[in-house]
Amino acid sequence: MAGRQAAVALLRRGLGSLAEQAGPQRKVAILGAAGGIGQPLGLLMKLNPLVSHLALYDIVGTPGVAADISHVNTRAHVSGYAGEEQLGEALKGADVIIIPAGVPRKPGMTRDDLFNINAGIVKALATAIAKYAPHALVNVISNPVNSTVPIAAEVFKKAGTYDPKRLFGVTTLDVIRARTFYASKKNLPVKDVDVPVVGGHAGITILPLFSQATPQVPITQEEIEYLTKRTQDGGTEVVQAKAGKGSATLSMAYAGAHFADACLKGLNGVENVVECSYVESTVTDLPFFSSKVHIGKNGVEKIYDLGPLSDYEQQGLKDLHVELAKSIVKGQTFVHDNP
Ligand code: NAI
């Protein structure tokens, strides 16, 4: 009993200190909020003291999810929106919009196999964002990210609202996996580890830069190749383990919440917010590319160069070029062919 009281007191103190950190009013909207990613992501955003209003939107199921999450005693007011006619209300006034809407992979599928369904979903949601929340920072999780981000960009361009500084493909899960696998392989405390991951978010387009990992420890070429492949195949590892019941949801919710938190911090003027993200870029000759970006009050403030690459990473960069270029064009073409 005494233990339970102590735990309750600790929890109260924790939540109290969270409330003290609260800053300006910030609305976050999650589109696809009743799904495998959407539900835990909604919960994690409800725990974020930077959020004052959490809008949960899906085509079905959101009233239940919203009622459930709303009982958690943290700062954010929660509202649920179900069905297209409520999408505008969900979006109005949003500072950050997170999109995990769409179908996930099943064993044997690539992210590109999702294109036909998810392209239409992202296009429709981007059209509504252009109308109701054109200044929000948009975090695209729906796969294939390599194509869905160019799709959103084309929709925004057509609507005359495109600001490349405000559109992000969420590749944070790749970074989180690279950190976890590197720490585990080299017996390092994972909290001290960072590994930049550049390129895109599918198969060989995911390029972890272990030559720039921190802390630097002796590592063999064989270990680098193992870690690179495991990072690239991390999603497939989960798809296979779930055996037909979807893809990464819990680790993705964590990654999505981490990235949205970075966006909120940037908007709030916190300095030195740097994350890897798939954005419009001139770092390579590809129009979209993931690398380290500085997020500030206007979204992307600066995109960092790739830095010195090992021979192995340079080869990886060459190898990903054709596939990433094709995925970008596929997204752009989809919007032009489906006006
Ligand atoms: P899920 O099927 O469990 O949930 C998707 C949700 O989207 C459902 O609740 C569904 O009703 C909703 N939805 C469908 N059409 C919609 C629309 N027009 N508007 C709003 N909501 C709509 O799928 P899960 O596992 O949550 O995955 C969602 C997406 O995230 C998939 O495309 C998946 O490939 C992607 N993903 C991305 C990752 C990344 O690293 N960027 C990692 C893991 C998954």
C-alpha cells in the first residue's frame, strides 16, 4: 500500500512538472488516428506537455479512441472527428499534422505495393490540408514515404500553398532502429548513441551512416554491412514477425511522437532542434532526400550536407539513386494523372 501511495505521489509530481513545461497553445492533428500507429501515437501526443489541443481524425472509430485518450490527466484537450465531413474541423488551426492514414504492409509486400491505395488517401488528405490548414507543419508517415511526400508537395503546389519548409517525410524510425542495433552490437548505452540515416525510406534507399555514428568505436566492415542491412530490413523484420497483422506500429508511434515533438519545439523557438527527415532538398541532385535538418519557427531552417562518407556509404548513395528517383517521379506523376 505504501509502495502504491509512493508511486501515485511520484506520478503526480511527474505530471506536475510536465504541466510546468507547457508553452504556447499548440494544436496537433493526427489523420488515421484509429489505426495501429494512430492509437499509440495519439496516446504519446496526449502525454506531450507542448500540446494544448489534440485532434484525432479517422474515417471510422475515432469517437471511441478520443473518449479513451481524453481521460488521461494531461494538458491537451482531446477531440475526435470521424468521416470526411468532419475533416475540415479537425484540421482548422493545426500547427502540426501527422499522417499515419492508409494500409500497412503484409509479408511479401514492399512499401511500393501500398502505392495504389495510399497515394489516393494522401492526395485527398493533402487537398484538405491545403484548404483548412495551409500553414501547418505536415509529418507524412503513410508509405511509400518516398512517393507520398512528393504527392503532398504536388497537391500543395496545385493549390498554391506549397512551402517546402513545412513538409516532412517521417524517417525517424530508421534512425531509431540504427541507434538501437548499433548500441546493441557494440554494447553501448543506447541513450548515448546517434546514427544519421539519409536517403529515403524503403529498402536500399535507407542509408545509415555508421561512419558518422557517435560514439565512434572500432567496428569491422562485416559489422557495418550487417547493421546497414538490418536497418534497411527493420520494417520487414516486424512485418514478418507480425505474420499478416500489419507492420511496425508501436515503435513507429514512438518515432512519430519524437519527430512531432521536435517540430513543436522548433515552432516554439527551441534552439538546435536537428532531426533526419525526408524533405525537398538540394543536398543531392534528387529533388527529395532525407538528411539532417534544423527545424525552427518556420519549419526547415537549414538542411545539412551529408558530410564525409566512407567508400561503402558512397557506393550505397550511388545504388539508391535510381530507385529513389523513380519513386519520386511516380508520386509526382500520380498527381498529374489524377487531377
Ligand atoms: P492501420 O491499417 O492499422 O491504420 C490505418 C488507419 O488509417 C485506419 O484506422 C484507417 O481507417 C485509416 N484511414 C484509411 N483511410 C483514411 C483516410 N482517407 N483518412 C483518414 N484515415 C484513413 O495501419 P498502420 O499500421 O497504422 O499504418 C499506417 C501507415 O503507416 C501505413 O501506410 C504504413 O505503411 C505506414 N508506416 C510508416 C512507417 C514509417 O516509418 N514512415 C512505419 C510503419 C508504417
